[in-house]
Amino acid sequence: MTQKKSNLSHTRRNILKIGGAAAALPLLGGRAFAQMSKVKAAFVLIGTPDDNGWNFGHDLGRLDMLAALGEENVETTVVTNVAEGPDSERVFRELAQQGNDIIFGTSFGYGDAMLKVAKQFPDVKFEWATGFKTASNLSIYNAKFHEGRAVLGTIAGAMSETGVGAYLGSFPIPEVFMGVNAFHLAAQKQNPDFVTKVVYIGSWFDPAKEADAARALIDQGVDVITQHTDGPAALQVAEERGIIGGFGQGADMSAFAPKAHLTAIIDIWGPYYIKAVKSIMDGNWKEGSSWEGLAAGEVVIGPYNPKIPAEVVAAAEAVRLGIIDESIHPYDGLIVDTEGVVRAEVGDVIDDGEFWAAEAWYAKGIEA
Amino acid sequence: MDLTIAMIITMVGASTPILFAATGELVVEKSGVLNLGIEGMMLCGAVIGFAVTFTTGNPWLGVLAAAAAGAASSMIFAVLTLSLSANQVATGLALTIFGLGFSTLFGQPYTGRPIGLFKSVFPPELATDPILRVIFGYSPLVYFSMIMVGVVWWFLYRTRAGLILRAVGESDTSAHSIGYSVTGVRYGAVAFGGAMAGIAGACFPLILTPQWVEGLTGGRGWIALALVVFASWRPFRLLAGAYLFGLIATMELYAKAAGGPFRILPSELWASLPYLATILVLVMISLRREGSTSAPACLGKPFLPTK
């Protein structure tokens, strides 16, 4: 997947805007005027904004967007607890009928419903978070969480005493393969013998099972845990057992585990939401796919726990800054997978986008 | 050896909420009522138990409040099905949906706030040795769940009140004709089931994962329901069954964490094992008893005294 950036020049953008507005005016009448006065943006969330994780991050992004563009210019609607799958279709259709100009669906499983409704409402723009398919009025956007995971892996590899870390996931999906490989490869640079145990709990949401999985991993020698699930359950077990630690996912979770919380990957959606809604105001919204990471500030590393030694913080910062200035790549060679197949030669890198297409593979040293 | 001990401790934790909820439901079903709302009552108990523990800092009060919340939510079900003779299956499902909604709404201010775990009350010196840890290392709730199984057995099979409750479940009209209040007995049973489900819910924030998030119980109420059938309505079989279900759930995670040859079974199969085991037991029961089951004869049937 490549990143498409808007490279329209200012003059051309203005011409398009004027032309577009002029063309739309006679057809749409009142609606077009309403559109010009106040943009209506809707957000569909799979949970509630107080989950301290994924939904919280998106809602924070919405508030940033409102603050940046002004509440007099943008009106937002938030629909919470929308289940993935066919049921969400109704919600998207209703939001489109209510005259929203742009609708953000913030979960992977909304895709089919959004593609369907987008076809029926060509004038409404749709934005699908973590999606993989676009349409003329449907864009996708995602964040490169795996860049953050390379920073976490650096800390894990340097700090683990047993040399065994764990990665707790929901289901084996491309995003998780990306994350676990980035985490493990970075850890191995610190400790060549580092082993990462991957456990899929087989459920999107089951905090008690996450906690038990963390217990099972810690009982078998794991002393650093990272999780691809949203809640702090694993971190709390890490705190209780007194292992080296774990990492917050989506938000700073240090309140749950002051000693075990090493740092966190924090999602910042604000800049993207500002850009997307602004493009509606300016009338130059375009179908596209956005995939930004540390450099654009969409993925941010939280504060480091004071117990992390200074040289480990320095190593982690070196990776973070290296990824930002592109001197370090999360997947740089030599990469050999568990089957012994060379995935990247020395000096080569694996493009992040390849994970979406390729079948699953794990770097050597990952036990999955 | 240490790993086995660790696994047993995790297994006991995972089994306890199921055991509480199933013990309550067993009494409810023995009285002839089928309450499918266990999951909803558990969620009410979990959120109230969390809120009270969070506010007062006292987990004992939290458990008490959870029991009260579970019993209170079960009264919605009782009024609808026992006094108004509504369909028990539909009302039970509605109670589950209600519990999910109520707990989400009520729990909003508590999301993202940690509490302490409800730890063992034994002096820590007792739990230093791994073997002793298996015996003394748990939260008081764990011991309470086991005691309750014994209490329920004693009540059902060794007391007059228990005999009446079973009579109401086996033949409501006979019990009614000799002067027992069928509806009254069932109200009591449903309230007890609700209180136990409430405590089962409180186990989640108090002994498993000290936080509140909506849907915290993750479908364990349905496992408890299957467990009652699995145990063919017998308290001690229920105890064994709860630990078997807990063991399956725990083994899945330990096997995955161990890696290697243990990963051969896909996780979906692990997750469905408790249900497969229930189906197997049902088949075995029906084969042995030539088509009949040991379910209470009046299970799920509304009682209309005018008939």
C-alpha cells in the first residue's frame, strides 16, 4: 500500500472548489448552502469514548478537530456501541440521510456496510479507519502502530531478564503480524536470543481471558508483555506479579499499573480528522488512503517509566527518532522467518504494505 | 511442578464466577424456573460490586452490594414471569440485554479506574510454599463458592424447605394442591439465583481483572447455564463441572503460551470444548435414561394457580 498525498496546487484546488460548488448548487439547492455554512461530520464508534483506548483516541481526535476548525463551522454526531457487520449498515444509512457531509467509521468490520451505503449516497464522503478498500467517495485511513511497536520492542529486548517476551493478540490478522514482527525484530537487536511468545485469545473483548492469558505467559517465563488488545487487563497482571512490565495500548494506562507500565503507544487521530474535515470545507476532498506513523504524529510514544535505565531510554529514543528521519526501518534485513526463509536480505527493507497482501509469517524467534 | 501449581491457581480463579452463577441457577431451575438472564444479573453485580468497592475501598461491602444488585435485577424477571406469567425464555433474554445496558450506563464514571484485588485473608506466610499456596492462596470468594455448593446440596436434599422447593419444580400443581405457595417458593429461588449471579459478576473486578469495562463478564453467564445442564442438576457434579470448564479454558491459554506441539488444536476448538462437552453429556444422559432427562419436570413452565 502506498500513501497518496494530495499534491494539488493551490490554484488548481481553488478552481476545483469554485467549479465544484457552482456545478452542485443548482442540483442540490438548500443542501449545498447548508454545507457551505456548517460541515456535518459523523463518527461511528464500536464502543464508547470512555474505554481509555481505541474509541477514546478517536473521540479525542474529534474534539481536536472541533477545536481546530471551530464549532461554528463543524457540527459532529457520535454514534457509540455500533456492532460490526450488517447491523452497522442501518447506522451509516441513517447518518447519510440526516445530511452528514462526511462519516467516519472507526472499525475494520464496518467495511462492507460502508462500501454499500457509500454507493447509495455518492454525495456523502465516507472514511473507513483501518480499512483496505476505497471507492470514489470512500477513503481509508490508518496509523502505523508497528512503528511504535519497534520502540516498545527495543525496551523489551533491553530490559527483559528472562529473554522471553509475550505478545497478546485477539485474532491473527495482518495488523498483528506487522506489530509482532516489528516488536520482535527490534527486541532482537538488543538481545539476539530474544523470544516472543504470541498468544491469541480468540476474542475481541474478554478482559478476564486476557488476564488469564497474561498469567499463563508469566508462569512460563515471560517478563515483558505487550498486548494488541485494548484494555489494561494484562498490565494489571504484570503489576500484580511484579514482572518487568508491559505497555499501554492506544492510551497511557499507567494509572492501572504504575510500576509495570513502561510506556505506551498512543494514537493521535486529530491531525487526520482536521485534514479530512477541512477538505470538505474547502471542497477538495479526494478518495485516498492515509497511513501515517511516528513522523506525522499519528502514533506517539508515551512517557517512559522512571525505572527504565537511561541507556535503554536512549536506545528507544534512537529507534523512535530513526524511524522519524527514516534512517531506521522497522523491517530492515536480515530478516529470516520461522521456516528459515529469508524475507529480507541485509540492506533491504520490507515495505510495510506488503503485510496486507502476504500470508502470515513470523520472524525467527517468535513462537506462535 | 511449579507450572502445574500456577495453572491450578489460574484455573480456580477462572472457575469461581462460573461456579457461583451455576450454583444459583441450579436452585432456580430446581424450583421449575428457567432464568436465561444470568449474564445480565452478573453484569449488574459486577458494576455495583466494582462501584461499591471503588467508593468504600472495602471488597466485602462490594460483594454484599453485588449480591443485592443481582437479586434486585432478578426481581424484574420474577415479577414478569411469576406474577404476570410472561414467557420465561423471552424474559430471561430481555434481562440479559437489560443488564448489559444498565451496567454500561451505570458504569460509565467507573471506566478506566483501577481498584485493588480482593486478596487472600490468610497470613502471607501460609502461602509461601507452592503446595500451601494451592490451599491458602485464594480470595475469600473462592472458598465461599465451594462452601455454597455444600450449602445448596444440604438445603436441597437434607432440609424440608429444600424438599418443598424440589416438589415445586417437579410438580407445581401437586405442591399447590397441598397448600404450598408455588409462586412464593419460586420468588425465593429466583432471588437466591440473582444474588449468586451478582456475586459471580463481582468476581470479575475483585479477583480476575480489577477494572470495570462494559461487557466485563464476556459471556460466562452462558457457560454457567450450560454447566447446570452438564451437571444434570446435581450440586457436586456442578462443582466438578465448573472446575472442568475452568481447566479447559485455562489449559487453552497455557498450551498456547507453551508453544510447540500444544498449538495443534485451533483456539476455536478450545473455546467450544465446554459446549461440546455439554452436548456429549446431554446425549449420554438421554441414552441412559431412555430419552428422559433429569431436568425438573416443570422447568420453564409458567404456573397458573387457577387451573
